Amino acid sequence: MKRLVRSETYARTRLINSGLFVLLGIVVVVRTVGVVGFVWQALPGCVLGAAMVALGAVRVRDYVAGRARR
Amino acid sequence: MAVSAAARVIEEPSLRRAVTPWGSFSWGYSDVGADIFVGLGLVLGAAAGASNVAFLFAGLVYVCIGLAYTELAAAYPVAGGGQYFVFRGLGDIFGFIAGWAVLLDFTIDIVLFAWSCIDYLSKLVPILSFTAHPWVHFCVVLAVIVGLAVLNIIGVRESSAFNELVSGLDVVSETLILFFGFLFAFQPQLLVHTMQTAWPTPFNLMNGVSLAIISFVGLESISQAAQETQRPASVIPRTSISLILTILIFALAYSNLALGMQPWHPLPLDAHGHQQPLWHYLGNEDNNGAAVAVLASYVPYYGALAALYVPVLGAILLLISSNSGVFGSSRIAYAMSGTQLLPSAFQRVHPKYRTPAVSICVFCGVAVVELIFAALPSLSPHVHAIYGRLFRGEDGITFLGDLYAFGAAASYSFVFIALISLRLNDSQSPRRFKMPFNVPFTYKGNRVEFPIVAVIGFAGIVSILVFTMITHEIGRIAGPSWIILGLLGYLLYRRRKRLPVFRSQPHDWRKAQINILQSAGELEMMDEYLVNVRLMDERRQPRSFGPP
């Protein structure tokens, strides 16, 4: 497990995964607002989407920092 | 030379620092990630169509708490968690209150997760069902608690590798459930319709918010991991932020899915023979203990497979979490005893196994009392009638949820104040991670930063504490009673030992901080700390004009 987590393949998989999170987050926000409109009921969906984008961004930042260290 | 109590604790043989970033994440995940398995059904039962709003409010407060823990755990990487931060920031008596509230949470953690673990297994083994066979359920939960106590006394803990494997499997599993659910069965119109037609009363919404916070409890594991992670100041912020966001995403996604999902196959009719919506079915007494497993079984395509393994995976994760309650309560009591906040009996170790056997037995005993109190209304119709009169008929799992929410809200409130106090009074300690949005100003001659997010988080968690007191009949009495009883014991103990009762003992925090950073391998931070301390001392000393 430790060897897998430290490998370059794992880091790249995480990067792809991060990109998917960002994409999915944007889709969640756009779809929520598109279907529900700019009403307060859309707030939980929008925060969910924003959290997904943030998680993706944090992981991309980690990947970039990791590459800089290597 | 007199060495302070805190320094003595740190000089004792310490834990090996061998936890990797992934290990640190999975450690936190196995603790906090299990909470949604318990919280989802309870919140759906209370907040109905506003469950996602309840999770949103509690989730935003949790983000503030998580950021506070991340900053403090990175600056003070020791395993005491909230209790240590409050002890250091606010002094002995507040350190005791925060630690005592955390101990309440850990004892509830033992029962609640053991209870829920059996609820999840009952989806595969119906004889374990609480509603159908309450005595069997009670005996099995009791056996689990006793078994965990024995394992902890012997000194057996689940390995880090096992934790990592279960956490990894659970992240993949939960992601797949959400993927299939959102892709094939989620209808935004249904979500809005549910929110509009099943909006709860303000009382039920407050109840839901106070229960939603239990989906985010367990952040003590961040500081526990910090104690055993190499270079924690750089690793902990990375893993904690990922952990906080992952848990938030799962909580919001599950609550939105439960309100807006069209079940793949028809739901059973309710007691009156009417059709019922999914969220209602998940929140009823039969299913609220295992809501994630039931929801997973109604997900298109993947549900058939999920129905087979999610109860087992959930049960394992909940068992790990229950075990962390046994482990955490005994270790915190041990640490509090070392700093003379609790009697020395809690430091007594088993002669053969070298584990804090007294602490384990005492807090598992408290957990058993809580279990009896929670299960009694279902075991005896007479007691059920009494509960109905006194506590508006709260069921067992809700009683445990009440106390869990009270303990968490109480201890987290103190952590925010401790963070502000440490920012003002210990500005020399280097912080590799700081909560965002700070206002710089000068305090006692030092340049400090005031954390705005901590104030927002404090307001949020205090409001949740107020909601808990307003809406929970049992929590309103039992929670404060626990704190008052503990305080009385603390006052008697400190008076008998001739220690300051309301004031703090003198602590050599500088020496303690140097030891902490040295043992963490954070030598750059230690050098930075020494320079900051020297500069501060130079500023405070009157300038002399004599020869150097």
C-alpha cells in the first residue's frame, strides 16, 4: 500500500481524479442553478459543487508541490 | 529542578512517528467518515425536507472547526487534541471542562457506533434488528463493548494498514453509490418539491441541525495523527483539508440524494398502507440506524451489489470508530491525569499488558450505563411509558445522538476560544498553517493576527449548542449534569491535593513547545521558535547601556 501511494502512477491518477472533481463540481453548480434557478433551495447544491471544486484544487496544488519537491 | 507537569508528559516514552500522509488521512477518515452512517438517518427523521440545509449549516461550522484543529494540530502536534489546546490556551479548569466534554463524547462514541454497527449488520442478519428483537440487539451491543474493552486492555489495536484498507474501500464505495445515484436516479425537481412540501417546523429544523453536527465529530483524530506523523506541520494541513472537504462532500451529497432520488424499486408501504417517500423511509425507526445501507440498496444497477456489502463495510468502519472511542477516552484520561486534572488512578497501567486498564474499565463502564439508559425504553414497556412522559418518547439512538451533539458542541466551543487565546498569547510558536481571514494588530507589544473565521465558527457552534439544549429533552439534563458532576469531582480532587482550584498551576510552556517540535522532527520550526522567543525577551527587557 505504502509503495503504491508513493508511486508516480498514483500521483498521476490522483491528478486525473482531481480534474474530474473540478469538472463534476462545476457540473453540479451549473445543473443545480440551471434546473432550480437562483433560489435559496439551490444553496446546498451550490456548496456541494464548490466543495468538489475546492477538493480538486487542493489535490492539484498538492501534485504541483510534490513535483516541485521531486 | 522543578519540571512542569506538561513537560513531564512530553518527556515520557513517546509514540513512534511512522504514519504517512495517506495513513494520516485514513486515520481521520475512519473516525469522522463513519459518522455519516449514523447521522444521515437521524437527521432525515428530524429535519425531513430540510435535511440538506441542516447538513449545510452543520457542515459549514465543521469546516471552521476543522480549520481550527488543523492550525492547532500543526502548531502543537501532540495527541491531546481539543483538551490539550484548551488546557494550554485557557488554563487548567477550562482544560478540564473541555477534556471532560471530550470524554463524554468518547463514551457516547463507544455506544453509538457499536449500536449502529449492529444496526448495519441487522440488514443482513434480521435477528439483530433493534425494533424486532431489542433484547438480542442489546446483548450483542453489550458484548461488543465488553469485547473492545478486553482487546484494549490486552493492547490489541487494529493496524494502520487495516485502517487504510477499510478507509480506501469506503471512499471508493461511497463514491460509487453517489455516482450511480446522481447519474441515474437523482431528480432536481423532486429535491425542490421535497424541500417545499416537507419543510419542517423551526423546532424540528433546530433538532436536525443539532443532530447533523454528529456527522462531523471525531476531529480529535487529526491531533492524534499529528502525534504520530513525521513532519506534521507540513503533512497535517494537506491531509486535514482533504479530509474536511471529503467529509463535507459526502454529507451534502448523501442528504441531497436522499431528498431528491427516485428509488429504483418500490418502497414498502407505511403503517397506514400509504406510499412513502424515500427520505421518510430512511428516517423511520426501522432504518434510521442503517440509512446509508438502505439508501445504497435503492440505487439503480449498483444497488443490488451494494445491498450485499455496504452493511458489512459500514459495520467494520463503525466498529473501528467505536474502538477509537475506547482508545481515545483512556488516553485522554491518562493524559489529564498526568497534568493533575484527574486523579492519578487514571494513569495506573496494567502490570502485564502496560495499558491504562483503569481508564479503559471506567469509561467502558460509563458507556455500558449509557447503553442501558438508551435501550431501556425498548426493553421494558413500563420504562417506555416513563420516558414518554418525561422525554417526549425519545428513542435510544436519538438519546445517544443528543449527548454526542452536546459533548461535541461544548468542547468545540472552548477550542475556538483557545485558538484565539493562543494566537494572542503564544504568537512566538510558528504556524505553518493559519485559518484564513485574519486581522493583524499589536497586542502586548507583539504583532498578532486575530482570526475572524474562529469567531464565525464559535458563533456557529454555540448556536448548535443552544439548539441542542432547546430541542433535546434528555441532552438538556444529562449533558450539563455530566459537566457539573465532573466539575464537582475536579474541585474536590484539587482541594484534597492542595492544588490551585480555579487558577492554573505554573507550566513551562516554552520547554514543552521545544520538546514537542524536537520530537516531531520539526527542527526548522524549533529554531524559528527559539529566535521568536529570544526577540520577544529582548523587547521586554529594559535596555542596558553598560558593557555587553
